[in-house]
Amino acid sequence: MPKGIPNKRYTPEFKKLVIETMMAEKLSYCETARQFEVSSDTRIKDWERIYLTEGPEGFAVERHGRGSKGRPKKLPTAVEEDLLAEVQRLRAENEYLKNLQALVLERERRQGKKPR
């Protein structure tokens, strides 16, 4: 992009008009970009995706850069407490099964049988 030419801003009303005209007249992305003097057909594709997923109100949202993945949302405290309780129960069960297996192997060794 040449220096000194700022990025063109499009209003939400203009974006809505472009997409609705494209759908009504069944125009391609390239034809629509040429007709409305939009810099790229990929911009029209993005506008169409926003229009179809979020509706015309989606054009009012300012979008800059990449979307943030961020940290995952925190679980509600009740769910988190239930999960912690289940982990503790499973750890206790695992420890019990290990002790039980050790006792069974010890009994089989004393009786002279082959271990499993």
C-alpha cells in the first residue's frame, strides 16, 4: 500500500447495503467489490460471514487484529468443587485397588501359587 493513503473506513450501514444488494442481485464477490468500489473481494466475503452469523448488528462491532484465545473461562465454584471431590474419590479408590492387588499377590505367594 502506498505511503500517505490511509485505510478506508466503511460504515455499518454501507456494509449492510453492500451485502443485501449482493444477495438480492445475486452478484459475485468480485462484481460487488467493483460496483461499490471496495478494495478487495475478500473484504466482501468477511462482511457476508459477519452478516450471516451475527446479523446486520454485527457490523457495528469494531474488529482489530486477530481474535484473542485468552485464558479459558473459569468454571463455576459448584462445578469445580464437584470435580475436586471426584478426583479425591478416584485417587482414594486407586490407592485402595493398589493395596488390594498387593495383598492378593502376597497371599498367592504364601500359598505357593504362581502370580497372575
